[in-house]
Amino acid sequence: MAVARKLAVIIWHLLTCSEDYAWVRSALHAKKLRDLELRAGEPARRGQRGAAYAYNLSRTRQEERRRVEQAETAHRRMTEGWSRRGRRVPTGAAKEERP
């Protein structure tokens, strides 16, 4: 449930602020969008290098993967000192009986 909420918050912020995801792998994203276009019936453009071509280059894929690993390391460093909260103990006011 917590993961679903976090994803919903991220998506909401991206949509309301009209921003791109900061850690997107642009070549992979372009490839996925082109795959969707082709499935939707968009004509193939044989012999032309579109935005999705960069995904075919191993150097580009490795660079994007390295940036994602850096982002994960930065996130881990930022959150490593956080502690989990235990269950909250009710104060007793919720158990009060009313006439």
C-alpha cells in the first residue's frame, strides 16, 4: 500500500507540474514510446534513425544505467539514517464512550 501511495504522489507531482521524471532513461523511454506507436498502427519508418535509435548503442545504455545507479546510491545515502516508526499507540480518546 505504501509503494502504491508513493507512486501515486510521484505521478501526481509530475502531471500537475508538467515535468519529466528526473531519473528517466531517455533512450529507453524513447524506445518504449516508439514501440507503443508501432502497436497503435503508426507506420514504420525504415532506414531512418529516430529518437529511439540511441537505445541500440551500448555506450548510451551503459551511461544511462550508470546515472540510475548513482541516483539509487544518492537515495540510499539520504535515507540510511532514517528509522522506522513503530505502531502508534492510541491515546485513549478514541476509546471514550459517549452517552
